[in-house]
Amino acid sequence: MIVPVRCFTCGKVIGSSFEEYKRRTGEGENPGKVLDELGLDRYCCRRMILSHVELIEEIMHFD
């Protein structure tokens, strides 16, 4: 679905970091290093980004 705006556990804003994370890891950068540079140090915030699955394109076919 859509990436959450805030971490469910701690409430830190993470939604603005997802597009850059996706772009940089797509270019071949190390995901751990990218998360560190984006300021996502807590494991709860990292979990939100790493476990996100984009399904919006598949769901839109059922309008």
C-alpha cells in the first residue's frame, strides 16, 4: 500500500525518506548505509521502511 507517514512504534516521520531509499538502493547502494544516512537509526523505523511492500499499482486495477 502507501508507505506510512510515521513509524507505528516511535512516531518519527519516515514517509519522506522512502522515495530516496528506494532510488538509492535501486542504484546498488548498501541498504544499511542508506538508512543510516537518512537518519533512520532506530530498528523500529528501519523495519517500517524495509518491510514495506508497494501494492498500490496492483490494487488500482480493481477500481
